[in-house]
Amino acid sequence: MDWSKIKTIFIISFLILDIYLAYQFINTRSEAKNYEFYKEVSLEEKLKNDDIDIEFSTPSDTIMKERYVSVRPKIFVKDELLSNQTQQLGLGDGAVLRGKLDKPIELNEKFNPEEFTAAVMNDVQSGEEYRFWKKDDEENTITYFQQYKGKPIYHNLNGKLTFFINDQNEVTSYEQSYLEPTEELMEEEEVITPMEAIETLYKKGLLSPKSKITKAELGYSTLVQLTASQVLAPTWRILVNGEGNLFVHAFEGQVIQLNSEESEVTE
């Protein structure tokens, strides 16, 4: 037996095996890099591929902190009513106040929320604490939501101001409810960024291709509804195409389905 030849064959075989293993390692590593690159495509690129535009600035270095807030519906009493008898308590426990404006306000064909707000808020208790939400031509109403520390409380029956439009296109009356803050709960927590809220909506398939995201606003929505009180959670409102509202829990990043005055968290 020629051990020299066998030795040479073994050396050549191991050399070929080493070359093959090295090739496999390099090829696997290259595929892994390509996979990682695919996985790390940014949200901006995904939105761009779906032709979804963000039409407002989203500074990524701004850290915002908020708390949960406990509130309770205000119970109006007769001693608080205006002396000119233009206000009266609604039916029930007094949580709704009905009022009439001193003078009817005739609406122009082109409605201007700022002009209307300036004209009516002196006739409303704590009027400066409400923010315009929408004018509904089907319901003939103009709706405002109450604010807490300058941030709106979305779709809450107990923090709402509604003006009614009559057949002459005039506003003469309104209904009002008000939420009284009782305490801020827990320590301040950092809220997710608007882009993280948008990413949640994108992953849930709630942003259609060719959409335009026109605004991101931080407010509050009802997290827990108890008999005599509520707990409000910081909530991102994402405005799509200038009219569609989507809501995301600003701590936990969950989608919140707000249907009129009811809220539901979606996993």
C-alpha cells in the first residue's frame, strides 16, 4: 500500500471539503445579510411603497410624558344657572345643561368655526375649555369636545357641547355636559411617538394605499367607565385624508375603536 499517495488523497479531499464549507458559509452569511436588510426596511420606505404621504412634521427627538386622569361628570345645580333664565337643567341627575343664546346666530353659507366660536362662547359656562370638533349637516348640529390641559377629550358624552341649527339656518340653543378632573393617576410615562402610532395603524392594515396622513394630535379617550367616574388615557388621534379619524393608545400602542361616545381597545 502506497501510504504517500493515500496521504496526498486525504489532504486533497480535506482541502476540497474546506473550500466547500467556506463557500457554504459565505453564501449563507450573504443570504442572511440580504434577509436582515429586507427585515429592516424602514416605516418611511413602506409608506412610500404604498404611496402613503405624511403631510406634517414628525420630530423624532421630542419626548412626551403623560398620565392617566380620573374624571367625573359634573352635576349642575340651579344656583349655577345664569340669572337671565336662559339655562335649565336637563332631565335626569343634572349632568346635562340646556341653554338658549341671548341672540340667534345666523350661519353663513361658508361656515367658519373660529368666527362661530367667538360668537357663542360667552353664553356658555367654561366655554373656553371646549374645542370645535365638527359641523354635521345631516344632524344639524355643531359639536365641541371638552379639553383637559389644552388636549381634547375625544367622543365623551360627559364632556360635550352641542349647538342645534334650526330650519332658518340659525343657532339658538345648545346642550352642555362637563367633566371635572379629580386626580392624575400614577407617575408620568413616556408616550409613543406619532410615527409609532402610525406604524401600528399600518401593521393593522388601517391605512389604505395612496392615503394622506394630515395630522397627529395627542388627546384623551375613556379607558375605564365606572358608575360615578371615568379614567382617561392619553390617545393619539391620526387624521387621514383630512376627515377620517383613527385612534391609538399613547402608552400601550393599541388601536382604539371610538364609535361616537364609546371606546374599545383592539389588540
